[in-house]
Amino acid sequence: MAQKGIQLDRETISCSICLDVLKDPVTIPCGHSYCMNCIKSFWDEGDEKETHSCPQCRQSFTPRPVLLKNTMLAVLVEELKKTGLQAAPADHCYAGAEDVACDFCTVRKLKAYKSCLVCLASYCEKHLQPHYDVAPLKKHKLVEPSKKLQENVCSRHDEVMKMFCRTDQQLICYLCSVEEHKGHDTVSAAAERAERQRELEGSRQNIQQRIQDREKDVKLLQQQAEAINLSADKAVEDSEKIFTELIRLLEKRSSDVEQQVRSRQKSEVSRVKELQEELEQEITELKRKDAELKKLSHTEDHNQFLHNYPSLSPLSQPTSSIHIRPLSCFEDVTAAVSEVRDKLQDVLREKRTNVSLTGTEVDVLLPQPEPETRAGFLKYSRDITLDPNTVNTWLLLSQGNRKATVMSEQQSYSSHPDRFTDRRQVLSRESLTGRCYWEVKRNGRGLYVAVSYKNVSRAGGSDECGFGYNDKSWALNCKQNGYTFWYNKIQTPVSGPVSSRVGVYLDHSAGILSFYSVSETMTLLHRVQTTFTQPLYAGFWVYGWSRATAELY
């Protein structure tokens, strides 16, 4: 074995009982190795016990293990003896400037394995062994190696500080407690540690709870980010399909217009050429007739002139007047196409069909606080109109489809599957997401100011159709003398000043829906905290006498 290959840590081949190189090495079940005689003697001293433990790790064994020689380790020790080399600790086991050194090593100090709070000294593994073997030393408090052991000694009395003065909030020794700290609130350091340990555990529990809460928030935000990505991807995919269909439709319409123009061009040109041929024939005949007349006019013989004149064929009837159309005969097509273009541009420019995210921002961060003033709410104001396809026939829409009025006679609206058939209700045309605010002005006996999913039932007078009487709509019932809130047939009393104007604030992503009484000041009437799973639509349910109104502002 080469000399360079035998750089071993002495602990590897040393017995922790005799602190010498192993003789007849044996390995016990926990994996630690000892001289056979050393471990036998150690266990023989306590042979009256039913269990036997490892001197190093204190693992117990029942019954007493049978000791067998560790042949591999024995060969290694014998090889070392043959080479005459001394097994020495590896360099990394010696204490450096930043390490805690063993106080009992004399030449080159090893790193400390433990520090004793009673002895106020630090020990390497070999010198620590007595603390595991000697009964009085077993009671000492061992801690991780520390350079601050002297901080546990009272500088005044040179005694270990085992007490704590709560009055002065400092560690003291026993003599301090009967001298300068006499009469103070003093306890043992262990008792103070136990109490502060409980406080520490409470703080840790609080921190761990906050960590769990924040981890849940992070998970929710991750889920929301994934949902946003999926929704955005779907929106892009759907919009691409829709615009592709629109482009195809425009291309087809362009092709149809071109075919119509070319067909009309062909017929018009054919008609013009036909007239042209007729005119050319007439010109030829007229020229021939003019030549005959010219020849006759040059006849000198009067008798011959008079004889031939009656034989000339009479002129044919002239072709009817030709009305030449101006060259702009296809301007009507250009005008019609321009009108289509202008209408399409108007539709694309309308705010309610704008595909930008303005007004429908995605809130993925912490919920934003509600505004505190009406001016703050108006920053989130939405331009909302009522959908004529949903309005009940007893309601008349006006003011640009922003006002609904109860009529004494049914209105003649066309049939539509979205129309409320029995209840005097109407939904907005625009869907509501993000943060939105709108106001409703009422005049009459009563009004339900509502928000609803689009898939709320429409036909019949059942609760499934009434705003606030199902799990698809939320409604504030505004009566002449007060308010009540309705959701899924559950009525909640609401207190607040009665006003003819109600403000509605929606933070869709945060799941917040708030109703306010609007006058000179704004008063919160009722707030809902939930999770909205679909876009919402503003709605009215007007009841009372004829001419009662509800209007969006």
C-alpha cells in the first residue's frame, strides 16, 4: 500500500473507549466499531441490565449482541502496522481560525464536537467520551460547539448564570439574585426559556400559518394566471376564426359584387354595341340616299329630274333618340360598397365591441380597495344599454335603450328566445367583467336593481326567471320605504337612506358586488363577497303602476 494512499482520519481506526488504535475490531449492530475487549468490558459492567447500549450513539440492543470480528477493518489496521505509518486525523478535522477548538487537545487542537454548559469547556469526540461514560458527567448539558461559553459566566461573581431577572431583563447568577437583584422578579433561566419558547412557538405557528395562507394565495394566483392564459388563448383562437370567417365573407361578397358588375357590364356593353350597329346601318342607308339625291340634284334635264324624283324610295323612320348614360353608371355600386365599409368601421369602433382590454382589465394581484367618493366610482363608469331582445313586452325602451317604462298595453316586439315572457324584466346588452360602476334612477313604486348571468331562465313566471330568486342573479329590491337584498330566494334586510338613485359597483375578479344609496353622499347599502364564474349583465325588474320607470346613468 503506497504511503500516500494511507492518509486516514485516526478516528476511523481508533476505539472510542480506549482512545487507541483498534485491537481485534468488532462492529456492533448500530455500525460503530470497538476493540473486542473494550466493548465486552463495557457491557460486562452493566451485565445485570436487560439492554446494552452503544457508548457513542446510545442505541440500545436486546438481547446482548454477539460480537464478531470485523475482518476488513482488522486487515486495514494490520496493513497500517506493517507500513509503520501513523494514522492521523484529516486536515479538515483540525480546528481553524473560525472553528471552536477542543479545550483538552494539547498539541494540534481538533474541532470541538460538543460544548458543556456545566464545565464551560468544548470537547472533540475523544475527549467528550467521559461525558457519555462517567455517571456524574452524564448529567451535564451538552450543546453544539460554542465560542461564547464565557458569556454564561457572571463577570461580577465568576459564577454560571442560571437565573433570569425579569425586572431588568437580564441573565444573572445565584449571588446576583441575593445582592443587587434582591427583591426583583427572578426565575430560573430554564423557566424563562420555557416561557419564551412557548412565545417563540406561538410566533412560529403564526408565521407558518401566514406562510400557508400566502402559499394558498400564490397557488390561487397561479391558477388565475393559468385561467387567464387559457382564456386569452381561447379568445385569440376564437377571434382568429371569427375574423377569418369575416374575411372570407368579405371576399365572397367582393367576388359577388365583381360578378354582378361584370355581368351588368357585359349586358350594357352588348346593348350599346347593338344600338351602335343599328345606327351604323342607318348611317349607311342615309349616305346612300344622300348620294342618290345628290345625283338627281345635278340632273340638267328638267323632264328627266321630274321623271326620276317620284321613283326615289322614301326615307325610313329614324331610330328613336339615344340617351347616352354618363360614365358614372356604376357609381351606385361604389356608393353601396362604401356604405357597407362605413357601417363596418362604425361597428368596429363602437366602445362596446372594442376588443381591447380597456375597461375590462384583469386583476390578478391583491384585491383593490373600493373607491371612497362618487368621483372615484365614476372612474369605473361603464356605458351600458338595455337589450331590446330581452325586454318584456310590458316595458317600453327609450333614451337610446337606457330607460325602461311600464306600459298599460303590451308592446309589439318580435319573438325572441332571450325575451322575458312573464316578468317585467330586461338585461343589458353589454357583459360586465373587471371593475365596473353604473347608477340607476327610479321613479315608481318599486324596482329590483340586479346583476345576472346570461343563462338565467326567461320563459314563464317561475322563480328561476325572477332576479334574486335563483343562484344565477343578485338583486337589491328598492321599495318606497327601504331596501331588501335577494339571492337564491334568501331575503336579507338592508338599512340605509332611501334615495331615487342607486349606485352599483362590481369587481368581477375579486368577487365583490356593492350597492350604494346615492344622494349628496354615497352610503353603502349591501356588499356581496362571492366568486363569479361567468360574465354578468345589469338588469331591471320594474313593478308597480303604469309609467313607473328605471333608467341607467
